[in-house]
Amino acid sequence: MDGGGAFTRAELLAQELPQIVTETGSQGATPEQTLSRELQALRDAGLLIFAGGGVYRLAEASASEADVEQAIRTQVAQLVMARVGQSTFRGALLKRWDGRCPLTGISELGLLRASHIIAWSACADERERLDPENGLLLSALWDAAFDRGLVSFDGEGEPVAFPKLGAAARGALNLAGLPKLGRLTAGNLERLAVHQGWCASGVWPEAR
């Protein structure tokens, strides 16, 4: 890597990936796949700039570390650890809900989502983001509606639709024919009350 913060994929693979793997304990199918996935995520997040010709450059806004090598290592390691945590979060919800959406009965893993009740961006800290008490296992359509504040659940587990939810979506979600969302814990209900407030106002409360 040069002093101006530019580097190639091959240089990163040679210099940084062994340390990333050691720190995170996660390689994916291969080290190269791990690196490619995280480089793309860093580009999507605006932390890396692809300069062409296989050369990457660290965005100025993310260059808070003493040197570019440490900056890249830190950013990639954080992403990998976040993925590990999200996998654990999803696994806990799959176990709790017996591997199926409690509303629709859907059990195909590709159609199930580990839904955050209080949104990832509104959580006070990483512990809250990965706490299964802050999660529901929902089918993809229900997850999308829940995540966008179109639906929520009351203290009895009854679905609550909000005005922005259109008639076609109401029909697709089968609101009238659904069972209650059972097995809700006190932690779920506390967070669902916050979620309902967000659905109604469009504003999350300040993280505590």
C-alpha cells in the first residue's frame, strides 16, 4: 500500500486478510470470498473508493486510523463481526419460533427474515441490536411491511395496520385471516410499544 492510501486487492489479501481472519475467526468459504464481500460492503458504505485498474483508495471521511492498513483492517473486521452477530441473532430467532413465521407458517429459510423491532439504526448500542428480545421471525413480505412502519402488533399480538398501508398490500398480508402473534415476551411487548409509536409518528425516540 502506498503512502497516499491507495492499495490493490492483492496487497490487501497479502497484508491484511490473515490478521482479519485471526481477529474475527471467520473466513467464509474462502479468504478471497470474505475479502471480496467486505470490500464491496465498504464501497457501498462509502468508506472505500474504487479508483479503477484494481486500485482502491480509503475515503477521507473514514481515514481516522493512524495508517491506511489499520483503517482498512478495522473497518473490515467490524463488518465481519457484525455479520457474525447478525447470524447469531437470526439463529436465536429461528430456534425460538421453531423455524417458521408465526403468522404465515412459512418455513423456507430464504423467505424468513430476522426482523428488528426497534430498528438497527435506532438501537442504543450493539447489545440491543443483537438481543433476540428485539427481534421477530417474519416472512419476507411481513418483514418489509413491519420494517417500513406499515404494520405493527399490539399488546395482544394482534396485527395493527397503519394508514399508509394500501388496500392491495392489506390483501396480500391477509390481515383479516391471521392468527395473533403469540409467545411474545415482556421484552418484545416493550419494544413493540416503541415500534407502534414510530409507525404512527415516523420518528424513533432518542436512543437511551
